[in-house]
Amino acid sequence: QLQLVESGGGLVQPGGSLRLSCAVSGFTLGYYAIGWFRQAPGKEREGVSCISSIGGSTNYADSVKGRFTISRDNAKNTVYLQMNSLKPEDTAVYYCAARVYRCSTDRGDFGSWGQGTQITVSS
């Protein structure tokens, strides 16, 4: 029974920072890749970042490169997404998701999902 719970969302000013957490249970985090996705109203869900269990390699969408950083703490069963220099276009519901071993850009490859957390970037 794999479970993921996101936290850390909220309202932030443009240019500000937030750190999202994805706490996992029911499995050993070290065997799984964790991806972050987001969905804005009227738009498709898109991949933001992913960290693999194989060497901890990471991937980022072009729109967030240089601003977002994904990391994992296997001992705490938690994956983080540090978001800096936030822009209004980053406003969305953010989800974390899990699949075995390797990252994927296809949301259909992820079998377990969290409930999502709202990020709003606005003055």
C-alpha cells in the first residue's frame, strides 16, 4: 500500500521561495523514482522534475531549470522540491508520484500519486 502526501504549498509573492515535501510510506523510498507534476486550470498535467533511485539522477522541465531543485532523504522517506524565483505562471496544483527505479516524463508510467498541494504565486 504505497502512499504519498505533499505539503508546503500556499501563497507566495513573485520572486519568493517555497519548499515542497513529499512524504512516502508503505515502501522503501530507495527503490523508487519520485516525480513532481503540476496542473494549472484548463491545462494538461505536466512533468516538473524527477529524481531516480539509480544514482539519484535528476530531470527538470525547461521552464523550471535553474530555479527548482529536487532532492531526497531516504532515511526520512521524503523527497523535496525547492522552488526559488517563483513566477505567476508557476501557479498550479503540484503532485508527487512514484514508480520503480527510473524516472519517466510520462505521467502514465507513475502508479502512485499524492493528493496534490496548491501553489499560488501572486501579489
